[in-house]
Amino acid sequence: MEQVTLLKQEEQVRLDAQRLETLYVQLGETNAEDVVCRALEELAARLTHAGRLYSAGRRDDLRKCARSLIAIADQIGMQLLVQVARDVTRCIDAGDTTALAATFARLLRIGERSLCEIWDMSDPPL
């Protein structure tokens, strides 16, 4: 009888509180909350779109989508998401489909966890 082992892949997601605090100081609480909410909506939409692009094999479009994820995630302090999205673009640039498969799966995991982490913050960073 064969035994199957399930590996649970979890990474600690940390938000850059300093980045969020700076955003709140610069824009004020109401405007900063608006920016963060719009960024979260856009990240969720782009992660979903990235999944469709990956499934369709549209690597050039996936690269553009990952680059946009980098810009949005950086704005609200999701540094791990930024790093993994950069890794996805590097895999595409290198033409390494095996690494891309693993890295893209990680991007989706980190993206989901990052979105949950910021939504779970009950108070603004000030």
C-alpha cells in the first residue's frame, strides 16, 4: 500500500506597517482607507485575471499582470507579494515553465494570505 504525504505550504505574511502608516499620514484616514480598499479590490481582480492568463498560457500578458501586481502591492506595503510577483516575472523571462508553475502557485497563496491579512486589520496603522 502506498502512503501519500500532504505538504502544507504556509508562509508568514507580514505587512509593512511603516508603509501603511506613511500612507495614512500623507492622505489622512479617510483617503488612505479609500486607497487601500481600491488597491485590495484591484489586487483581488488581478490575481484572478493572472490565474486565467496562466491557465491560457498567455505568458506575456501574465508578465504584465504580475508587474501591475508589484506596483499595487508595493503601494500598500505587501512586500512578500511584491517579491513573489517579481519572481514570477523572472521565471517568465527565463522561460522556465517548471519554476513558473511553482512560483505562480506561491503567488496565488501569498496573494490570498496578504489580502486576508490586511482585511483582518481592525484599526488603521496610526
